[in-house]
Amino acid sequence: MKVSVIQGDPVRHRTDGWTGTVAETPSRLANHAWVNRNRSSDPHPEMVPLADLEPAD
């Protein structure tokens, strides 16, 4: 299943269960997104493969 996200989308990690918000979707790395985890003390987003993300309602 191909997942597409845009900046500001709420997402959930499929296997780990954490939630976050898409910070950026770099065009040269179309299969990844930068995600800010909710409840994280780290102020920097992390790069996550789109295959590991699903929309969070």
C-alpha cells in the first residue's frame, strides 16, 4: 500500500505505535518523511520510511 503524506498530517507508526506530525516530505526522498514525534523531548524531527506510517485519526 502506497502512503502519501503532506506537511502537518498526523501519523502513527505501524509497528511501534507512536504518533506524530509530518514536519516535511523531502522531494528527493519520496519514500520517507520527516516526523516530529508526539511526547518526544527531542526537538528535531526524525526521518521515517513512508511504509512504516499510517494516517492517525
